[in-house]
Amino acid sequence: MKSGAIFFEPTASVGAIAPTVYLPIRDGKFDTAGEGPVRGLYNVTVGGYDNDKSRVDNDGITHTEQLFPDYKFQLEIPPKENPMNIVVPEGKSGVAAKSR
């Protein structure tokens, strides 16, 4: 997918100080280098958007069409040195996003 967002919400098993992380997806990639999730189990939500079909309403608010309903799942976040590839299964959207 060209653009979207990925949201990492820590489960109780990660601990109270684990960050909740929202990252944009641009050109099929998201960057966890800055404030990415720490190692552990997270609830993950992926959304994909079609910027080519964006429209601005009379109030000046931009609306962007979703490519598919939010895809939700749990994921064990690996140590920082390991890349993550997240694929939204066929039938959900058929698109993928990779961390850089």
C-alpha cells in the first residue's frame, strides 16, 4: 500500500512502561527507528488509505478513502535489530508494509 498507518498497543505482558506507538506508512514502509515499539506482545491495527481519492468537504476537512477495513491482530515484536514485515492477508487487502 502506498499510504496508511500502523498502531501498536502493548498488552499487559509487555509492562506498564511500554509505549503505545502510531506510525505512518509511506510507500509501503513504516519506520520504527525513532519511537518504535519495544520487544513484547502488542495488539496491532493496520489501515490503508487511497490518497488519490481524497476529497475536501465544505468545512475544509480532508477525507481519505480506506482501502480495506482496519486489520487487527497480535504480534510479538522482535528485538530492534530484526526487521518486521507485516502482510495484511489476501481478502483483507492483499497489501504489505515493511519496517525500515
